[in-house]
Amino acid sequence: MTSESVLKKNLTQYLVEQQRQKKTVTADVRLLLETVARACKAIGHAVSKGALGGVLGSLDSENVQGEVQKKLDVLSNEILLEANEWGGNLAAMASEEMDTLHRIPDYYPKGENLLLFDPLDGSSNIDVNVSIGTIFSVLSVPPEARDRVIEEQDFLQPGVRQVAAGYAIYGPQTMLVLTVGDGVAAFTLDKEMGSWVLTTERITIPEDTSEFAINMSNMRHWEAPVKRYIDDCLAGPEGPLGKNYNMRWIASMVADVHRILTRGGIFMYPRDARASGRKGKLRLMYEANPMSFLVEQAGGMSIDGTQRILDVQPTELHQRIGVILGSRNEVERVRQYHEQG
Ligand code: AHG
Ligand code: MN
Ligand code: MN
Ligand code: MN
């Protein structure tokens, strides 16, 4: 074993090089991302204990989404809050599991960044031992808000304004997938060293695919273009798309997106006709936007059916949106189905 094989490039070296050479991150953002990555190590450790750590099962509480909270939803949220309060690089945080923003307490210095997260994505998979994850997004405090108390509206920035985004996936390997605007890098946790080792320098999504991911049980709620597209996929080689399609649905967005970043595919959680005005299940600010930033940085495409998700101007912190993302040519195909109406 050479020293190189022991000291492989890790998250710190990647971020220092991004800061020094590419100027994509400031020292503040670099520390923020390292702190989030450290919190994800702690979450992954808790997740891996399962029943041995007393972390499975639900609480009696509901979150602002109207979902019954799992113990790990709340524990993961607390780990991220505690890890990120003291650093001096944040002004406030927002989370799927908190009704409104969490300002940095007065006894800590404030920074010029905002951190948003889905602390535990794929909660319905926690108790059945299927891969789950943590999704995060970093925004800058708007200039006009730098000298006043942060308000919820300061978070309502379109996804194109993200400074960084990523996810941790707690699966057979614990991995961190991250973009700071210069492509997408993947790190695998070396649990003996406690180090996030760079294992893929630049992820690119294959432009074409024959694999779709959608929850078929919602079919009766879909809009016509989605129904037509899936019908055409199921028609196989004799159908209008002229090829056989495979289907996957893990029901952890992090795991489905990780598969798509790794081997291509199209992920669809379209807006549907349930609950009036409900624009789909997934949340714009801490699911759709960070995942869309990653997918675009890896050469893919991400739309709500017709519009680029990263261009959407948010109006509420927890607003939902339809999500169709993945291999560029397949997402473009679905966009054309929507154009035809
Ligand atoms: P969360 O666990 O953070 O609430 O997110 C769950 C989301 C997403 O991870 C996944 O793609 C989707 O819910 C699955 O929805 P269905 O259970 O309706 O298939
Ligand atoms: Mn989620
Ligand atoms: Mn969640
Ligand atoms: Mn949830």
C-alpha cells in the first residue's frame, strides 16, 4: 500500500481545490459543506443502528406537511441544526421537518448563507431497511437582508441561485454526492478513517435511457401527457417509442436519483389531480431544487412538466411541484408530450 492509496483525495481536498483554483466556493461555504457532511456521517451512523439504536418507528407528532414523523426524521433534523448553529457561516436554516425558518441564536455569529434540507428522505423506507438519505441546498442571504433579521421570504429564491446542493445516501455504501456549480462529484465514506473519499470526480448522466421511475398506483391521478407517455413506454418495441422499457421505483427520491445519476433513467413524480391545487408530492425548496441542480450539472434535465424547475420563482417555503428529471433526451421527450397537451 502506498501513501497515495491511504491518503486518497477526500472532501476537504476537493473543496479546497474548488475554493483555490475554481473560485466556486468561499471559505465560509467550504466549512458549511464540511459541517453538513459531518452531520450526515452522524445521521448515517444512527440509521445503521436501526432497532439496536432505538431509532425505528414513528412518533405521535405530525410535520407541517401533514405527515406522521418518524423518530429518524426528528433526530436527523436535530443533528443538522446542532451541527450547523455554531459555525458562523449561516444566517438561518429551513427544513421539511420544521414549520418555519430556524434563525441562528444570538449567542453565535451569523454568516451570509442559508441552508435548507430534507433531513431524512424516504421515511417510508426506514422501517423496511431500504436506502434512505439526506438532501441539502445552500443559498446566499439576499444583499438587502444582510443587515436585518432574516425572514422566510429571504429563502424564496429560484433554484438557479443555489450556491451548492447535494445529498447523502445511506445504502450498502454511505455516499455523498455534491455540486458547487462545477459538475457533480461523488464521495464514499471510509468508515474506518471517517473520511469522505472522492470516488467519482465528475458524474455524467447518459443522455438516453430505457428505464422510467414512477409510482404506477397514482395512474388515475395523472394528467393526459404523463398517461400517454407511460402507455407508450409500456407498448414496447411495437409501440411509438420502438423499444422495451424497464421500471424502477424505490420510493426514496435520493435512491432513485442516485441510480439515474449513475446509469441514466427518468424519474417522475408528476403533479396530479388529487387534493385541489396540490402541485405534486415533492417539495420545491429542499427536494426538487437541489436534485435539479445536481441533475443539470451532470448533463441531465429537470422540469415540472413544461418549465425548467430551477427557473421556478418560489412563493411558499414548503410548496410542492411536479418533478420529471433525468436523461436529457428522455425528459425532453416528455416535455414534448406536455406541449402536445
Ligand atoms: P420524505 O420521506 O422526505 O417525505 O420524501 C418521500 C418522497 C420521496 O423520497 C419519494 O420519491 C416519494 O416521497 C415517494 O412517494 P410515494 O411513497 O407516494 O411513492
Ligand atoms: Mn424527501
Ligand atoms: Mn424527509
Ligand atoms: Mn416526509
